[in-house]
Amino acid sequence: MDMSLAWVASRKTLHDEGFGAFQRVRILALAHFADSEASRERIRALFHSPLGIYVSQAQREGCELRLEFDTASEDLSFTLRTLKRVLPEARVEGIAPRVFAHRTCTRGAS
């Protein structure tokens, strides 16, 4: 997992789209394991780590684990470092600002 590339890409995207330091960020990650027992153990470890509070969605299908993290932009670095430590098999698939439907409606009205 290339954390430095993910960090640079996320910061550029956040600033280019006009999102400030206090916005929420979605991180999508995927991990593939040799067997389903290993994936069960890893997800248990994930939820018992400090990173567990940031998991907004987790889906396990056989040996594959898809994760979505919801974090504040200022916690992005911590989240990526902890993900690398707790789940080294994980690959970050995307980092994007979290958009709430009720906020987009009010933003377009002004």
C-alpha cells in the first residue's frame, strides 16, 4: 500500500475542490487474504484497534474484505498509518471528500 501517494493525492483533491481542513473524508480500501479464516481474524483485529471507530462499512466476501472509512481530513494521516500497521494487506482504492446530500442542496442554493 503506497501511503505517501495516497496522502498526496488526497490533499490535492481536497484543496482543488475547495474543501477545508474540517471536512469529512471517505477512504475505500480492499484486502485479499489466502483463506476466509485469515480474513475473519483480520477484521476482528481491525475492530479492536483504534482504527475501528473510523470504519463506516465493512463487507467480507470469502477471502476479500472491502472497507470504507469515514474520518476528518485532519485525521487522514493517522488513519492511513494505522491501516498500514493493522491491515498491511489492504490497498487504498480511493480517497475523496465525504459529501452529504443535505449539504449539497444548501450549497447550490446560495
